[in-house]
Amino acid sequence: MVLLAAAVCNKSGKVLVSRQFVEMTRARIEGLLAAFPKLMNSGKQHTFVETDSVRYVYQALEQLFVVLITTKASNILEDLETLRLFARVVPEYGRSLDESEIQENSFQIIFAFDEIVALGYRESVNLAQINTFIQMDSHEEKVAIALRETQEREAKQAMREKQKEFDRMRKEKQRHGGNPYSNGIGGGSISSASSSSSMITSSTPTEPAPSSYSAPKRPTGTGMKLLGKSKDVNQFVDQLTSEGERVESMPSAAARKSAVAKVAAIPEINKESVHTKIEEKIVCVSSRTGALENLEINGTLFLYLSDSSNDNIAIKLCDNKQAQFTTNPSIDKKLFQSQSIIAPRDKNKPFPLKQQVGVVRWRLQTTDESVMPLTINCWPNVTSSGCDVNIEYELQATNLELEDVVISIPLPGGVGGPRVSQCDGDYNYDSRRNLLEWTMPVIDESNAIGTVEFSIAGNEDDFFPVSVSFVSKKSFFDISAVGVKSADGKSLKFSTETVLYPERYDIV
Ligand SMILES: *[C@@H]1O[C@H](CO)[C@@H](O)[C@H](O)[C@H]1NC(C)=O
Ligand SMILES: *[C@@H]1O[C@H](CO)[C@@H](O)[C@H](O)[C@H]1NC(C)=O
């Protein structure tokens, strides 16, 4: 299913909460939801209604409605099943089915919605799992708070000791008849002395504790319940307002899913009766010092035939010596090895019709850094006032055009947002998940190197793992189908599509 939005509204159509899972303008979602009460048939408990463009699936919850807006191509049975899950989450996290309570707890509800859905595709979770995720996060939050309290106690203790030390020194000086405030002991003022005390700065307790504590980095992004009614919420709300409808900020895991979702969402290209699809997936794990731990790229050539007159064709692939190929057992292996031609081994067992068949696979695994399509260098530099972080990407595979690039950098929690001093491309600070998302619509030869620089309180380890997501419509290996011939040797028209994306691309 592709879920566009989930909302809770009252019987007269007033929207209490709405979460959009795909990019859409505020005007569009408001328009869609405003149209809903006019369309629905209020006699039924839960049912659906369709317009020319979308489907509304809805369920009454006392005086309210839970409404899902999906595409019309979406499977209605799945939609209804998903609706039931949403309908159970609303009273659970909204506390009651009272309008003001729902609005009060709208963030909890939105976060629970997010656990159900990642970018328009339903996650396979049930209510128990949602509860577990939220409890896990609450536990993490408690641990973080306990840790902070310990640090604060230690810091207070350290300050008391420092104070005693100053007093002792001052007395010592007075006893020796010297000026008690000379020798730069900061006039006995704790605040000026504390800034040079490594013990105090290292635990940074002098900052006012936010009333709701954001837990430390959470790159897995199951983020939940970390916003109480606090300044974080206000920040988040400000962010909502300032960004209009572009509030959706993706965690790294979701960003990865988004790459996958985008792959699935690439507009249907005009398919000929012979269609080839090249799909390559990357797993790349590199250490922060730049050593490549593992790079793996798996590719597959899929064939889709829709016309039986073409079931005995031969496809010529460009020659490529870099990758290690494996052919489907039904393919003439010798012909492929000698001439890069893909044809059925047995003319009496032609290619199947109307199904996607993987005919050739290729693979590369290496620890040679020079093969990495995109390198990321992250340099945190701890200074007396915090940490200056300088991150550089470099496109090494300049034959590629990486689209929708998101480089997600975890940030320490509870210290406010980063101060970005320089940035190629764009960035988005996700205060809920403590992430800086550095985005580029495209990275290609023309912007093969780029940097971002920011400062924030923290230390070297806070900024890893950096995660990267992108999609490319070019093959890493430049593999393509160069021609298709029928059994009697005539050249045939064919269509082709290529997609390359990372399943995991991390600097750890
Ligand atoms: C590539 O294929 C191998 C063998 O099937 C598998 O173990 C590995 O996880 C795959 N890697 C990627 C990046 O898909
Ligand atoms: C780190 O910061 C210090 C102090 O600001 C500066 O002198 C030094 O050059 C910086 N190092 C790097 C690698 O940027």
C-alpha cells in the first residue's frame, strides 16, 4: 500500500492531527481533509470512499474519525488492516478520545504513527511492538536522565572542592600579605574559573538542563516520546512553522527506506515488449579513519517479456571485466562467457512470459578504498568551547550521478542545535532524532567534492556512525544491455531501466 497521510478529525471535519508520509503541500492535505466529511457516508462504522485521485479509509472512534488517505492502487484489504492499527494507537497514545486530549498528545500520536509507517509504506509492526519501541525509548530516556543527574552531582561536588581550594589559596595569600585577587585566580568567581576547569567542562553541567531531556545519539531512529511539553517541543513547532509542509525529516534508517521507496516509486517507464532492468545494491562500511572495512555490490539483470514472439531472444550485454558474473542455469553460459550474450540454453525452453526473471547476476567485494563510489571524511576537532566538525564527501566514481543524497550525522543530545558555518548543498537539523541531515539533490562530476562545517558541544565519538543514502540511475559497473535480437537475428526494440542504491552505507 502507499499511504499518503493519516489523520484524526472530528465529525465536522476539523483536523486534530495529521501526519503526511509523502511530500505534499499544506494546501493539498488541508484540501483533501476538508473534502472528506462531504464524501463520507456517516452511517457505517468503518468503510472507505474514493475520489478521482485518492481513497479515504476511515473508522469512527466515538465522536472522532481516524482517516487514512491512500492511493487508489493500494490494496483495500491492507488499507483496512492498517486502519485498525491506527485506530488502536489513537486512544492508546491520545489517552482518551476527547478532542483536547488528542491535541494535547498529538506528538505522541504522530510518533506512534511513524512507527507504523515509514515513508508511505507500512512497517510490519503490531500494537505490542509499538508499545515495546516506546517503552524501550522511555527506558533509554531514564538511563540518560540518571546519567545526567550523576554528572551534575559530580560537577557540583567538583565545584565545591574548587571553591574550597580557592578559599584555601586566598587565605594562604592573605596570610603571606599578598593581594588575594592577583595571579589570575579569576577573582574567586566560580563562573569564570569553571570555564577553564577541564573537569567541569567535560561534564558540561553548567548548562541549564532542558525540562525534557533528549537522549543521546540514536542512529537507529526508533525515536519516540522524547518531547515533553518543553522547549524542544517549541523548537520543533517553530521548525514546523518555518518549514511549512516540509517538516518530514528522515532518520537515517528511514532515509535508506526512502531510497528504496523512491526506487519503487520511479515513474513507470514506457515498457517495450522486451524490458530489461538492472538493479545494483551496495553495502559499504568504512571506518572513520578512512579504512574500507567492506564494500559489496550485487547486481542483477532482470528480463520481462510480455509477448510470446520474443521468448527466444538473445541480449547482448556490454563487455565488462570488473565484475564477477553468474548466469541463471537456464542461460547458455558459454555464449555469455565468450560474447556477453544472454540467450536460453535450450531453444525449447524459452524465457518465461509476463514475469520478471533474473538472468544474470554480478558481484564485487573489496576493501580497496579507491573503489568506494563516495568517500566521507568526518573530522571532529574538540576545542575549549565545544567541538568543530568538518565533513567532506568525495565522489570517486565520477561516472555516477547520485540523486537525493542524504548524509545523516548523529549529534549529541540535549545541547541544542549545531551552528552551521559552511555548507555545500542544504542541511536540516532534526531535533527529535538528534541528527544533522546534509542533503544534495545531485552529486556528480560537477560537484564531486563538498563540505559542511558546524560547531556543537560534544566530543569526537558523538558524530558516528555517519549514514548515507542515495539513488542512481546509472550502473556502478556501467553495465547495460546494448542490443536485443530475435531468434532469426532481427534487431528488436527494447526498453531498459537501471537503479543503484545502498542498503547500508555507513562510516562507523
Ligand atoms: C550479495 O549477495 C551475497 C550472496 O548472495 C549476499 O551474501 C550479500 O549479502 C549480498 N550483498 C548485498 C549488498 O546485497
Ligand atoms: C582544532 O582546533 C584548534 C583550536 O581552535 C586549532 O588550532 C587547530 O588547528 C584545529 N585543528 C584542525 C585539524 O582543524
